[in-house]
Amino acid sequence: MAAGGGTKAIFTAFLANLGIAIAKFIGFLVTGSASMLAEAVHSGADTGNQALLILGNKRAQKTASIEHPFGYGRERYFWAFVVALVLFSLGSLFAIWEGIDKIRHPHEIESLGWALGILAFAICLEAYAFRTAVVESNKVRGSHSWPRFIRRARIPELPVVLLEDLGAMIGLVLAFIAIVTAEVTDNARWDGVGTLAIGILLGLIAIVLAIEMKSLLIGEGALPEELDAITAAISDADQVDHLIHLRTNYLGPEELLVGAKVAFRRGMSTSELADAIDATETAIRAQVPIARIIYLEPDLYEEDHVGITEAADHSDADDHH
């Protein structure tokens, strides 16, 4: 459901942004509005960003190789990080530069009706794309707030599309207000002010996305509830005495690596130990299906040795990266 929802949100955003970009470029050619140009470049960049997310999804499906034995799942994190860079460079920096230029050298807006009509059309399309992203995100968000969901999400596409669409919605409103204000006050500098505000907004969103995607690229562990489920599955296994050590890492949005050092009951034969390990792995996957790669190392538990589990190390892992 998570993967399907992310794909649906991406394609919806791609089609919406493509239509919006075309309309805004036409609007810029007709009106000469700097805000419209900034919005057109923004929508063009967003369209390219959705294409990059689609590319990441496709490349992540490649079969594991000798060079990449754990597969290519993190391709999705990489391309989402590239999206943040594109949003910052093509979206934010261009809009800031254009806004400053138009404040210094204002240009009268022509064909106000065209400009407002195109912006209204773009707001409708963007609202539909944003609604789709919200609906698909709600399927996996649970009871968490939106900021907490963005920080916890291991599926990169949903936070990216959500923030992009939110930024686009606010940017369109800013452009609308700037153009109307410029017309009412007969001061074209307001158009430049709106463009500058759009650039700053896009820059803030790009920074948030870059920080989150960087954390995923470096490697994040299981969420607290997943850690609890894995810990319980190991500790409650029939032949397990103690869970000594546990580490997890997301190899991709739908693939979790689990490594644990486990004290099994003493006196078992090699065959019995192998069966106990297999049974424990089965119990883990029953609780956390995305735990596809599991390594369990049998060891002896010493009473005077304080075992450290990942659950203890990262009890507040979802509060920060």
C-alpha cells in the first residue's frame, strides 16, 4: 500500500505540474509577470522532480548484484535527495534572483485577467495533486502529526510530493496576491516581492527535504514500534534465553536489515540450533514483514555483561535523525 500510494501520488503530481507549467509559461509570455515566470520555472522543476522520483522507483527494482549484494533500494533515497537539490537550485535560487531583479527594475504587468485566470487554473490542479498526496499519506501516517510523519517516513516519495505540493499551493497564492497588489497599488515592485517570497519558501522546503533525505541515505534504523516487535519476536522464541544485541537498517523503503546476537538455550545440537534460528527468523518476519534480510549470531550471555539492544539505544529514534 505504501509503495502503491507513493507511485499514485507521484504520477498525479507529474501530470498536474506538467499542465500547470505549460499554462504558467503561456501566462508569462502574455503578461510579463515575474511572479508568473518564477512559478512557471517552479512548476517545470517540479515536473522534472516527479520524473526523477519515477526514475528512482524504477532503478530501485534492479536485481541485487555482486557489487550491490543488498540491492538498489536506496536509489529511491538518492533521487529524492537530487530532487531537493533541483528544487533549491532551479526553484528557489532562480525565484530569488528574479525577484530581486524585478524589485530593482519593475516591469508593468500586462493582461491581468490572463494572469489571474491561469493562476486560478493552476491552484485547482495543484489542490487536486495535493489532496491525492494527503489521501495516500494518510494510509500510512497513522495517528502521527504531519511534521512527525515527515520526520519518521522511510518512504521518500510521499514527504517529497507532500512538501512540493504544499509549497506550490502557497506559492500560487503568493503570486496571486502579489499580482493583485501590484495592480491595485499601481506599483509593479509588488510582483518582485511576491517572486522573492516564493523563492524563500522554496528554499526552506528544499532544505527540509535535503536534511531528511540525507538521513535516509546515510541509513536509518527501524521505527520504535518495529524495534519493539522484533525484540518481542526474538525474546519470546521458544529456544531463546536472551537477546544480547540488536541492530537494524533500512536498505530501502520496503526492505529492513536485521542483525542480532542471541543467546539460545544451552545444550542444543547443531541441528537443533539451526532449527531454532530458522524459527526465530520466521517469528521476526511474521511481526515485521519488511524484515527481509536477517542475520542471527548465536552467542553466550554473561550475567555480568549488560547487553545493549537497539531499542534501548534509540528509544527516541523517531524524534530525531
